[in-house]
Amino acid sequence: MGKHFDYLVVGAGLFGSAFSHEMTENGRTCLVIDQREHVAGNIYTSLKRGIHVHEYGAHIFHTSNRRIWDYMNQFTEFNHFVNSPMAIYKDEIYNLPFNMNTFSKLWGIRTPEEAKNIIKKQIEGLSIGEPQNLEEQALSLAGCDVYEKLIKGYTEKQWGRECRELPAFIIKRVPLRFTYDNNYFSDRFQGIPVEGYTAVVEKMLAKSEVRLNTGYQEFLTRQKEAALKGDEMVSYDKVVYTGMIDEYFNYCLGNLEYRSLKFEKEDMPGTDNYQGNAVINYTEREVPYTRIIEHKHFNFGQGEGTVITREYPADWTPGAEPYYPVNDERNNRLFARYQEMAQKEENVIFGGRLGQYRYYDMDKVIKAALDLAEKELER
């Protein structure tokens, strides 16, 4: 007989790693597999000349949940980074989120009352009834100037379509803040691991057996080959699957839609400071990338030289990395059908962003993993 595990965890991202940590801490055994050559999924950070590079886009941990904050602090010390991105429109630069610094730059005003009055007049002048698309929704919430300079081009790049072609529900609200506060998040706790995210996940997986460069279907194929040869096989009681739910079922009902991203990294050993901020968004449609990330600023300028990443939205096709579920009516209906199939799978649990076909902030991923672990430990 080969090795036996209580759980086969498919995916060494944040959900699978947090779940595995809880189970192994409580005497259960986990085999964790991942098709990539590294752990940590999309929060993977590499180290270059003292700079923690966020290889799959910027990840800032933020939460108002004390339980989740305390849980994460057992694996790392967080710095006090506050996410305060900037936006460039043509030759103009603005603070994000939309706040009094933004409005003062737009209109040359100083008080919240002035800003509110300008936005109110712009909205009233549009005479929009029930918004029929994203453009009308955004205009009815933020007025013309904020929409045209800071929302329209960025959103069209992000989704690959005109705002008039996108459903209104994508923008449920526009965060207009009438204070001089550039902190993007309102959560009580915020920061970035001083050792990088990869070190956090490695600590989570310390008691699990981890096999990289191993996709789920490849793993099953190896199992079958071992059975035919009479070689030792791995056995397990349950599967926790954090991959794409439609891929698990071989897309038998059709593909769920996603938006993807492409990253263009540039190493600048001779440049100490490229843009002066961790994240700068480019809101013109004509600029092909949505933002530039300068990684050293996540840790207050530490490291030699600098590394930047230009982030390009992209259409998703099978084989590409799925980042953002397209949770429109068609896709949600299709996901519901896959979910019905998933509920009938014996001893298979679907979790995480791809298994649940929804976008999760990191703290919500952790909470979902801890909730699942608690439920499993009660059995």
C-alpha cells in the first residue's frame, strides 16, 4: 500500500493552504498538489535584490475581522503599508479613491459642500432614469467628470468592452469620499507581510506533503498508471478542490467566463525610484495597460534598484490564467448548474475563488477556509 491521507487538497493557494494548516494542526493529514512550480497561487511573491515582487499583481491584506487578522499574524509580521493608489489621465494625476484631494484637483475647490454640489448638478443635468448600462449607472452615481476621466477608460480596458455594452450591476456604487483621505480601504487592519506572501504560505503548509508541477488530471492519470503497473498508489478520504469548477467537470456544460491578466515585468537595477508610488492607474483607454506597480514601495523603498510591472487586462481562453469571474446572468446560471453537479460528487468539496466562481478578498478566502476546516473537524 502507498501513502494514505485524510485529504487531497488541489491547489496550494491561500484557501487550500489555510485549510491544510488547520487540518494538520489538528492531527489530520493532507497531500497538497498544485500545477504551478511554486506555492501561494496568485499571492506568490519572489525576491529580487531585497524587493518582494508580487508576480501576479498587487495584493494588500486588509480586514476588519479581528479573528482573521490575529490568525494571519501567527505566520508573519505585517508592515503598516496603506494602499493609496494614484491615477493618471493624460497629463493629469489624481488621488484614489475618489476623495477631496481628487475633487480639489478636478475643480479647484476646497470643501465637501462644494464637491457635493458639483456632483449633484452634473447628475441632475443628465436626466438619467433607471440606468440601462454601466455607463449610465456610473454617470448617475458620480457625474460626468469623475466618469470620463477616472472610470470610463479604465473600466473599458478591464472588461474589453465599451461601458455602454456592460450591464449596470457591475458598478453597484462609486466610493465617493468627502474627506482628504487617500486610504483606499476602510478596514481597521491593513498591511503586507514583511517576509512576503510566499513565506506565509510555506509556513501554512509546513506539516503537509506538497507536490508541485502536478495538476489534478495529471495526478489522476498517474494514479491510474500506478494501478495498472501494480505500483504503490496514494489514497485519500476526501478531495478539497480549489480549481475551476467547470474544468473539474471537463466543461461538459460549457465554459464559465473569466477575465484574465498579462504582466510585463521590467527590472531596473540602475533606477532607485521609478514612479514614487506602489500603484498608479492609467485611466485613458488609449494606454493599453491599466496600471503600473512598483513593488519596492510596498515595503517603503527597501531593496536595491527597482522592479515595475505593467498590468494588461486580457480575454480569457482555456489554458490562460483565470482571474476575475464574469458574474453576469448567463454565467451565474451556468455556475448554478455546475454547483448542482458538485453537490452530488461524493467526498469532494469545492472551495476558493475558482471552485465557488466568485471574487474573494484575501480575508474572505481565509474565513471560508477556516469555516470549512471547523466543519470538517466536527465530523
